[in-house]
Amino acid sequence: MRVITTVEELRAARAEATGTVGLVPTMGALHSGHGTLIERARREVDTLITSVFLNPLQFTDLGDTDDYRNYPRDIEADSTFCEGLGVDIVFAPSVEEMYPGGIPQIWVRTGEMGTVLEGASRPGHFDGVATVVNKLFNLAKPDVAYFGQKDAQQVAVLRRMVRDLNHDVEIRTLPIARAADGLAQSSRNVRLSEAGRSQALALSRSLRTLQEQVDAGALDVDAVRAELAASEGVTLDYLVVVDPDTLQPTSEPGLALVAATVDGVRLIDNALLG
Ligand code: AMP
């Protein structure tokens, strides 16, 4: 496995790659959720590139925020993790390498899909995501790129970007990896206290309740939302059911999305109902 940090090295490595190329973009602090993407990619492509880049553009105030500053960083551990899973190339550039002139002039603008839900609470977030993924696609030129259903809105936005900007890449989505207690794996979970972690279980519990309601033919999102909002330690942002492709509200059992802050940590989770 090679760890490379410059655009020039990545372009050279891509030029030498034979067969199919897969890309797993990450922000590092790798856990078993990332692991499921990498393992799947390893089985499906000839050359596997994992990027580890904490992209300031997708954080509030372009990274001038505690969420960005406190985000766990450990490139040594991430490299070891990738090596263990058979990654060929880890691309771990600095912020200066990715944005040599500082904040870029030219961004990908995501429109309405990027302004609802996560985008409403984190203005500019999806423009930052789409911009960096656009750059990574241009550099790694993957045949296949792997993303987690954990970030369902991100998947919808990026699928749309591929369509609207004619990227020659196939997007494959992997199911949410969860801890044994049901909590969706996230790099941010390490910032939860023990009490916060058990309070955070209310999110996945709500999604299970919604699924049970669908099974019983009596979906009542308002009731579940009210219960979650009253749950100790949980500051609820949203609990909604939307169409998985357009992200518009739906009365059908669609994609249930939840976001909340627990212990000062923003958490998201979701479930495809039905
Ligand atoms: P991140 O490092 O948080 O940007 O995540 C990198 C990729 O891993 C994204 O496509 C995420 O959706 C995916 N991912 C993160 N957590 C999980 C999880 N618990 N299950 C599945 N995929 C995940």
C-alpha cells in the first residue's frame, strides 16, 4: 500500500493503474462503517484508492468551527486500518494541497437538494461536499465510487451531481454499519460521553418505531417526533419521512431521516421504511 499526499503523485498513480479503479472517499477517523465500504470495494475493483481528507469547505464557516477543530484526526491509525483491508493507495492530502489558493473561487452548487434537512442546519455543507467529491473524481478518475447510506442526503446529492455534470462514474451505496446497541457508526461517536452515548440510542430507536408502525399499517411520524424531542439529552433538529431520490416530504413510507445533537455532538441516522 502507498500513502500519497500530492495531486501530482495521485495523477501519476492513476495513470499507471490497470483494470477497474474504485474510490472510497472519507474524512478519516476510520471505523467499521468505512470498513464495510472498503471491504466491498476491495472485492469489486482492481485498484482501490481511499481518500482521507477532512474537507473544511463542508464545515460551518469553512472550518472555522469547533466541529472541524475537534474532528478526530489520526492518519497513522487510518493508514494501518486501510493496509489491513488491502487498500492499494491512501490519498491523504493537506488542505493546502487540495486548495492551493485558499478557498476556491469555483464551487459545485447543489440547489434545493442541498439546502433542505442537513443543508438547512449546515448552510453550504453540500456545496462543499459536491465540490470536493468533484475534485476527487477528477483526480482519481474512478470507475466506481463507494458511499454509505448513513449519509443518505449526501448519496442523493452526489447521484444527482453525477447525472447533472456527466461524471463517468458509478456510485454504489452500502448499508449503515451499526454498533451492537444500534447506534450508527460515526467518527463523531468518540466524542460522546457514556451517558451521551446511551441517550443517542433514542435516534435509532425512533427509526425502529417508525418501521414497526409501517409494519402495523399505522405510520405516525408526529408522535414519534414528539417522543424523540422529549427524550433526555436529545436536542432534535428533524425527524421526517421523505422520498429517497428527491428528498421531498412524502406521505408514503419512504426514507426516514433524523438529526439531533447529543452531548454537543451532531448525529444523523436514517432508515428506508417498508
Ligand atoms: P465520512 O468519513 O464520515 O465522510 O464517511 C466516509 C464514507 O463512509 C461516507 O460515504 C459515509 O456515508 C460512509 N459511512 C460513514 N459511517 C458509516 C456507517 N455507519 N455505515 C456505512 N457507511 C458509513
